[in-house]
Amino acid sequence: MNLSDLFSPDQPLLEMVVRGSVIYWFLLIVFRFVLRRDVGSMSMADLLFIVLVADASSNAMQGEYRSVTNGIALLGTLIGWNYLLDVLAYRFEKVAAFLEPPAEPLVRHGKFVTRTLRKQRITVEEVLAKLREEGIDDLSVIKIARLEGDGKVSVIRND
């Protein structure tokens, strides 16, 4: 390996600056004005979307596509699917249930729901740690603690 090759650009630097700028501003506008944001959470569809956008935008910026327009077309397709799924999930409960797993009980009336713990492969210690984060150190004060679709634990106390 020649060290001069390591620092010699294989594409014109101005082209890289233009590609990066176009994709940056396109994504900034999309994320700021087009996409819906969940209330403090990311769904699996959102995570998948971010991974795919990162890959597609990387190819568009690095010149894997012949034109920036190809990258924007691919990004637009991903954005369209993400938006459509959000709309369908909002309007149809079955679509929402398909895209987001339902909340499952971890603790009910002060007792662990071992079926859920086994199914989700969550240890008692992990649940206790999450409960301590909520300021709970005694299971008897819990009416129900659920593992939500976004992976967070929600707690309803007896009082």
C-alpha cells in the first residue's frame, strides 16, 4: 500500500462537497418538516428507516450512484414507505399492531409474570434494575409493570 494513495482522492473534491451538501440539506428538510415523530420513542420501523437512510445517503454522497438524483430518488422511496406506514398505523389498528409489538406484563400485583420474562428473555435482575430507575424497590407497590413496544418499562402503582 502506497501512503500517497491513501490521501489521494479518487473523486473530485468539489463533487464530494456538492454531493454531501445536497444530501445533507435534503435529509435535514425531510427530518425536520416531513417525518412524524413518536412521543419520545423510536419504533422498529423508525430504526430500520434510519439504517436504510444512512446506507442510501452514504452511497449518494460518496458517488456510488452516478448522480445525486439517484440517491434522492432512493431516499424519497424510503421516506415514502416510512410515511405511508405511519399513516396506515395511525388509521388502522391491525397495521399498528403488526408494526409495534403490544405491551406485555412483567409484574402483576407484585409478582413477576414468568411467562413474559421467558418469552422476552428478560432476567429478574434486569426488571429490578428498570424498576429501581423508576424509584421502586418493593414489588408489592406495583399494580402492573409492562414492557412497552419501544422497549421501555411502564409502571402503574397500587395507590
